[in-house]
Amino acid sequence: MSRGMWSLPISNKMFFTFFLSIITVAVGVGFWVAYDKTGFSPKKTVRYYCGDKEEEFNPDQTQEEYAESLKEGIYFPKSYRELLGVTHAHLFSIPIVVFILSRMLALTQLRDWLKITVYSGSLAGIVMNLSAPWLIRYTSHHFVILLTVSNILFILTFGAYIFFPLYDMWFQGERAKG
């Protein structure tokens, strides 16, 4: 077990705190973007990746119905290249961020079994999050549950990656002293 982050110099604590604050904002914006695209609705998520079905378009719809459908927009199926581009960018960026956060978590006094649980949960979340769009688009709409589970894992593991180092840096020292 490490000595913990509470023994770090104040300059390191401030740096790590600023970094974790920025990561918190980045995760929040990421979920905001996902909400804006899908509303966290399974039906809208499938629509986002698979596009609108032709039978949903009605040439005899009223002017109001047509105006309403234009507000939401027309969705086209995600192409192979679109999915490949997003997967490529996320395949590099997410593991790098998780690696940095994992190193910070490793410096805490958290028990090893809990650290391993967080590491495993984030790995599972990454794999599910990167594979779900492909599975939804090309296999079955039922894989939308995989994306939902991956988002839950991201919330839990990123919450742990952020909370535990902050707690260890700023509050654990008081317990060790007293």
C-alpha cells in the first residue's frame, strides 16, 4: 500500500486537482454531447446510428408535421468511414486518459481489490463503448443496451478515478494524523 497522495507537496496536489477538475468538465461535456445526439433514449440512439427508415417519411404529411420533422432533422445511417474515424480517435484518446487517471488512483491508499475493480470496470466500459456503435449499426438494434451499460460503467469508474484521488490528497492526511 502506498503512502498516499496526502503526503505530496501542495504544488502537486494543486496540479492534480486542476487536472481532475478539467477531466470532470470534459466527462460532463461528453455526456452532454451524447444527450444532445440521443437524449439517452434507446430508440433515438438506434436512430442516430442506423438512420431514419424510409417508411417513416410520409409525403402526405401536413405542413406542421413536416416543419416539426425538420426541427429534429433527418438521420442517415452512419457510414463505415464515420464509425471508423470516431473509433480511431476514441481508441487513442480514452485509454490515454484512463491510463493517467489509473496512475493517479494507484498512488492512493485505496485497497488493491478496489483499484483492480475500477481498472477492470473502465476496461470493460471502453471495450463496450467502442464496439456498441458497430454492433448497433451492423448487427442488431438490441446492442443499444451495451452502450447504456458502458455509459453506466464510465460514470462509476470516472467518478472513482476523480473522487478517490481528491479524497486521498485533501482528507486522508487528517485521518492519518489523528
